[in-house]
Amino acid sequence: MTVYDIAAQLPSIDVLRERCKALAMLDAIVGGDYYAYDREWGEDEAASMRNGSGEEYNVVFTADGVFIRGIYHESSMFTYTDGRLWPGLLGGLPEQFQAQVHEPAFCRQDGTLDATFVLWRRTIDERWHAGNDIDFSPADDDEVDPDGSWLLDILCNDIVSEYIEHAKDVYEIDLDPAAVEHFVALRPLTDAAVRALNPEAELADLREKAEEYGYPTTAA
């Protein structure tokens, strides 16, 4: 699997935003520390994933669309010669997203974008895009999934089962599918819904998180 496969599977911008908020809210409830969301990331909104072992991604929602960059530190693409970006990774990137390429939070000390995969979609686009004609063959020698774009799998398909598996593997907890579905569907944050996932969670603290994420706390 490469970034081209992920580009064909990612949902629309609006659905992606909802899924990113849901993951952040779920993590906050169960006490996880992988997923986060900030609806006041400068002039934009941004979601992120950090696993503490070098794998990460950022999803930046701008007025022009969405820019995604991520790192899979075990890929040979991560240590490309002299710290340069893998050839073709930004091929065809629209001018609207050039600022993200130079965002200090996404770059190494020398100013080079730190990434093994990049995707984007403008609001006027009908699909997701990745760099033009990226040659993965040098990395294929030691990686079946060379660029690490599989880190975005959870945003593509059955997010409920994917998060349940994530919670079991990473946090060693079993979650009720119906309770996870409640938050994936962005239903309002309620005491009952929270308790179904974590009886010890503090609702007041979670309401603050919900405000930070832009997650609904009351029924419309």
C-alpha cells in the first residue's frame, strides 16, 4: 500500500474532519494520547496523531482545502540521502498549500519538510491527490508498505472497528462498539455516553476538550 491507495480511499473533506474530531474525543474519554484536534491552529484547524515511537501525521484544514503530511520512521524514505525529501513527494502540490511545506512544526531544523507521505485536496477538487509519479522502488526493497501512509487507514474505512482494535492493542481495554459508534457519529457528549466508555472519566474536563475540538456537547 502507498499514498496512491490511500488517496483513493479517503472520504470527503467534511467527513474527514468529523472522523478526526471523533478520534480525538474518543482518545480523550478513554485516556489515550494518540489523537488530538485543534480548531484554532492559527487561522486553520488541525488534527494530529503521535504514537510516541516516531510515527505521526497532521491533517490541516484550511480555507482552501486539506493538507496531510506524515512520517513512518522505519521507512528508508525517512532517511533519504542528506535529509532531502523523497523525490516526487510534492510533485504537483498547489500553491495554496506551499505554506504548509514550510510550517516549522512540520520541518526539520534545516527547514526541510519532515515527511514520508503527503496528500492534499482543495475544496474545488473532486478527489485526493499525492505527488506525481513517485518512485517507491528504492524503498520497496525493505518495506512492503514503504511510505507509512497506512497510518491513515483508520480514517478511511470502518473507523469504529479500527478504533476498537486500536484501544485493545495500545491501551489494553475493550470498548463497547455501540458506545464508540455514538462518538464516531458525532452525537452529543453526554454523561451516559462517556460512562459507557470510561466510568471514571471526568465529564467537566471532557466538555473542555469538546470545546477545544469543536465536538458537540448538546443536542441540536
